[in-house]
Amino acid sequence: MKSLTKKIFITLITGLIIVVLGAWGMGDMFSTGNKNVVATIGGKKIYVNEYINVARGYIRKNNKNQLSEKDHSLILNSLLSQKVYENFAHDLNIKINDKALAYFIKNDENFKDDKGVFSRVEYEKYLLINNLNSLTVENFYKKELIKRIIVEVFINGVSDTKYHTLELEREFLKQVEVEYYEISNNDKISTDNITNYFSKNKLKFSLGEMRDGKFARLTEQNLGFTKESDQFYKSLDNIENDLVNNLSFNDLVKKYNLKTESINKINLNGLNTEREVSENNIFAQPIFSLKKNLNTEIFELNNVKYLIKMENIYPTNTIKISKKIEDEIIKILNLKNKKKISLEILSNKQKFYDFANSRNIKIKSVQFKNILDNKKLFNQKNMEKIFNNKINTLINLNENNSVYMIKIKNISQNKDKVENLQIILKSQIKKEFQSLILRDLDSYLIKKYPIELNNKVFNQVKKNI
């Protein structure tokens, strides 16, 4: 149970996760026949059109311009997971009747009104917003219910143990006292060093392709309504249908009397021509997912729907050094020098104090009462490094372009009373045990349902999306 001492109060989302090209590996590859099949798992097939439909949904949901190998692995992973559950449910003779499905849907928070009661209006609204029909939603929920039942079958009845409760309690009540300081670097970066770095890393400072466009908020007010209503959602649905029927951005604006705003030149990372984060940076991913012949789409950003049009594409310009770039290079070289200094200090414990004295740096002390008590100094990853080391250990930490030297001065147990500590510990241990059980279930299913990947078809599908 080593993991119990390292994951303090981090809620685990358990579920079947298949790493297709990693832990699962692949069965015999086949290239003849089955031209419409991407993969087979336990006798169930994943067809090309099925993969393409899921991929399109993934692209729209994540505002993607193109899919990476990782994206394709996640998409294939989700489809294989689904087939595994279907196979396993069949073997366990798990069936979902209409009454169970209705109960499951009616208890979904998405479909409840302000009083917490299932509302047909909320259900219909959900279908309209997401451009779905009831059959699609019911099939989705049926699959989700099968997953839930399978998981519950294996993790119900899991309990904590006294030994693991004490172990986790000891780790949680652990407090660490440290001495620390930030490494300062007063060495001036020469013009030659700046120029040399720029000449070797020009592409690093390129803003790349830039785009501009327009957008309209599809809110109640912008569509002429005072509040949410069936008519408002029907208007959204009509706009989506008009868009599918190739109505242009300008035609939609005119037809629905929409107020528009401009998206000034930005790159894929949301930077403007001054290399600063644009006020329109929220539109960077959406506008770069559009194309010249498909330049208008509806996107949901921060729970607001927008009609967005990409207007102009500006190719990458010749990169010239500027004051802004010089300042960036100075920061990069300074950070590099600080990291080098930190490694020299780590080679000898006495250098921890010698360096601070030579630079007149004040050494500060702080006591962290638990791994979450970061005193607004360090991120969670750095706090884990601090809590996983022993007394008198020296470590260096990178935090927001700064480098810190840390010496572990003392480790003790917090004597303060923590409210409901035993309840929290027991709950966390159960979650950890459940996670381990599901991991073993994964291993079992890997062997039970072998995968055959049609590599030729899969590669062709990836090229065409």
C-alpha cells in the first residue's frame, strides 16, 4: 500500500482504462478483408464509421484543429473500453430493462429542475442544446449504467483496515520544517549571448500562423429573450440547422439580428502581434480549428455558446529580434544559470549556507503542517518532493521561473486535532482499495478479451480525418 502514503486526500475517479498501444499490446494484425473494421475485441468489431463519428465528436468537444497520435489513442481507447463492457456484461448476464433505465435517467442532475425533481422540459432542453435525439441519449445511458453495475459488483463491500488507517494517519499528520532561499543571479547577460541564443532558437520565438475573425454571443439577450425558455433553445437549434444548410455567418447575423465583435490577430496560443496574451485568447483554439471552406461554427466556451467565423489567415513572417524577445531570452538564460548554480550547491551541503552568505541572501524558515499546507510558496508537485525527503536532505525546486534551495530541517507529527479525520482516512483508504481492485480487473480483462488491430485501416482512417 505504498500509494496510500503519497496520495493524501486526492479523490480517485475509478473506471476501466485501456492503454491500447501500451499495456494491452496488439493481437495479430490483419490487412486483408474487413476493410470497414478498425479493430476487433473479444469478437466485437469497431467499424470505420463508428470510429469517425466518435472522432468528430471528440474534435468538436475539444476544439481541435487536427488529431495527434495521443488523441487517436484516446478515441480508440474509449471505443475498446465500451466493447469490453458490452462483452463482460453479456458474460455476467447483466441486462438493463426499461424501468431501470428510466430510473437512472430521472435521477441524473442534468434533467432536474430547481427543486431537484426530474423535469421533462430540462430533458428536452438538453436534447436541443446538444443536438441529440432521445434514442441516442437512452443508448448512451444504458451503456453508462452497465459500466456502473460492473464496477459496483467488484468494489462493493470494500472496507478499511486498522493498519492502513494508522499508516495514512501518520503520513497525513506529518509536518516538515525547512530552511529555504531563492537563488539570485546578478550576472549580466551579454548582448553576444542574447544574439547567439536567438540565432540558434529563432523558431522558438515565432508567433507562427495568425488568424482573425468575428464572433457573436448566442445568449438569451443577444437572441432577443429576457431569460431561458423553450423558444430560446429552439432558436439555438434553428441556428445550428441553418449552419448545417450552409447559411453564411453574415446571413445568420442578419437573420437573427446578432450583435458581432471582432477577433483581432492571434496565434494558436492566443498571443497577439505584440507577443502578449490577447483579450480574445479564448477564441484561439476554435478559430484555428476552422478552415477556409468551413469558416463558421458554433462553439461552447465557458458555458456560453458562440457563433465564430474565421476571416483571414496570416502566414508566418520573418522573425526579427525585438526588445520583447530580448527580455524573454534574458529570463531563459537567467533561469538556466540558476539551475546550474543549484546543482553546484547540491554537490556539498555546506554550499547551501556558503552561497547564501556570499550573495547576502537571507535564509528563511517555515514549517509545513501537512502536504497541502504550501504557505502559497510551492505547487503540489514541489510539496510532494519536500515531504518525500529525509532530515538534512538538500533539494532544488523550480517554481514559476524561480529556483529555490531547500534544506529539510526537521520532521515531526502534528498534534493539532483534525475534525472528522478518522472518517476522511477511512473513506480515502476505501477509494485506494477500490482503485487497486479495478486495476486487477483491468489485467483480467486484458487477458480475457484480446485485441486485434487492423493497422492498415486504422492508419488510413487517421490520415483521412
